[in-house]
Amino acid sequence: SASGNSLRYEQVNGVVTTSGDILQATGAGTFARYALGAAATTFTITGTGFTVNPTATASYSITNNIVTLFIPTQLTGTSNTTDFILTGIPNAINPATTHSHIPIVYVDNGTQGTTPGLATVNTSNNITLYPNWQGGGWTSSGTKTLGAGATFTYSLA
């Protein structure tokens, strides 16, 4: 954006190594290595808006005030509200301003999304997910999912 704040999202299937790199499967037995530039720190991220809130181990690194946040496994469950919020974001990677990005890969009410979803990294230690770019609500029943391998990159400033 004009102010220099941005968020990039990529859907990858990979793992974060102890050195902080991401390994992405590129074919049978082959991997691409993406150096994040700093050792990754892990934390537990929780999806809210479910009958049983799913959790995953997420990781992040910070290089030159730029955060790379990686969620290697999908967060999925039975929806019980029209919200889908990721909580547990550490203070160290809480941005000074809100950053938004399209698209995210998602499932709403058991159906794979066919329109771009929206992710908003808020200043209150969470990421709010939407099943469309306008920021609409989720179906409050059925399965909802954030796809595996979600990567968010944004500035702390």
C-alpha cells in the first residue's frame, strides 16, 4: 500500500526447520528451501468460532522489522459462530497497524471457497479471517477451515 504496510499470503505445504527455514515439497522426495533469515520461534495458535476450537503450532521469524508467520497445518472444525479468529499471536509480532490480505484458502459450511477470502492481521494479537474479500461472515454451522500452509508476511511498523 501507499503507506508501505502490506501483508502477503501464500498457500504452501511445508515444515519449518529448527534453523527457521521453510521446506516445501516440490515433488517426489524433493524440497525447496526458503530461508527466513532468522531462527523461527514457535507458539500455539487457536482458531475461535468452533464447537471445539482447533489449535496448531505456528512459527514466526522477524527480519528487518518484517514478520513471516507460518501455520503448517490446517485449522478446521465445526462452526458455531459467524466469526473465525486466530488467537494467541505473540506480542513480539503484533503490528502497529492493521494489515489485510487477499486471498486465503478456506472451507465454509463444508464447501471449498471459490471466491477470495480475506485475512486481517489486527493490532490486538489476532488475525480475523473472512470467507470473502468484502469481510462477510462465516456460516455458523458445518465445517470451516483455514487451509494448511498459510504464510503471512507483514511489517511491524
